[in-house]
Amino acid sequence: MNQSLACDVYSNALNTFKDNNLTECLNIIQAPKPKNPEPYHTWIHPEHGEFYGRSYDLVRAFPNQGLDDADARKVGFGKNKTHKGWRLK
């Protein structure tokens, strides 16, 4: 779990704590969390201009470019600089 998500979860559990409802707080902390949500970005391409969204949205918005979900996601998380000309602004 990423740090900001963990902070939100524990804050939510603490804000829920009243009287003696420790079980409810533990349920909030132990509930399944998304693995690693990708934030929204502004993408830029020399021929196609700007696009705002996640890598998943980018791949769906430009189906004729042959974009790969995994490679675009790597750019979205900063692991790669570009994918088929798309990069983060």
C-alpha cells in the first residue's frame, strides 16, 4: 500500500473511533485496498497534442496508435520516459 493511501486509511479509522468501537476501526484498516492507483496526468505528444487522464484512458482514446497498456502505465508511474511519443508533461 502506498504511503498516502495508508495515511488516509488510518485517518479514516481514527475519525471513526468513538466510545469503544475498536472492531469497526480495525475493519476499516483491514479492508481490501487498491494495489497502486495511478494518478491522472497531463500527457503530451508531438503530433497529437495534450491529453489528460491515466494510461488506461490514453490507450483507449488513441486505439489506432498501437499503444500498450503496460508500457503506458510504466510512463504513468515514471519508470519509462516515453511510449510511442507520449510522455508526461
